[in-house]
Amino acid sequence: ASVAGQPGVSAKATRTVDVTMNDTMRFSPDAIPVKAGDTIRFQVRNAGKVEHEMVIGTTAELKEHAKMMREMAGEKHAAPNKLTLAPGAQGTLVWRFDKAGTVDFACLVPGHFEAGMVGKVVVKK
């Protein structure tokens, strides 16, 4: 398992958190408290007019992935820690947070991460 946690099982979700992404390059909320061991069902909505995504990872993982996305613009891929949504679309991302600490999430559409479209999950013991 990554320091950031691991894919969760929806049926085992301990709670649901609604997250909105918008064209001001922000997530709402951008800070989410959880307990170590929690499986969170993120109900994510793109309220913007451009594509956005929510990717969970460590700061280093997200920076590396953002660089790769800039180099391979237009490339599409799926991963359990990633949800890409078209304008007006909604989706679900389920993640288990195993260890106390801070786990980051970001939009890695080229330019969005750099514009500050990031958030944190604060995992408490």
C-alpha cells in the first residue's frame, strides 16, 4: 500500500464526502479530516465548464504525475486513485486511508495543479 492509502471498497465506506471542483481551480472542501482506517466514498461533482480530475497521492507522486500529464497532453488513463470528469459530470472515488498523516489530492489537467487546484486529507489516529 502507498503512504497515501489504497483503493477502497464502496460497500465498506465509513462515510461519504461531497467534493465540488470548479473553474476557479479549487476543490470544495479543500481540507478533509478522516481517521486512520477509514474508507471514504468521495462523491465528486465537476461544477465547471472544463474537464477536471481528482487524483489522490503523496505530494511527490502528484508532482511527478503532473509533469507527465504536461508532457503527454491529451493522454487518457484510468487508475483507482483518479477520477476524471467532464463539465457537469459526477462520479465516485473510494479510498482507504491506512496511516495517520497528510494525503494530498489535486487536479492534474495541465495547468490546473500549477494554478493551485490542490487539497489535503488530514488522517488522524
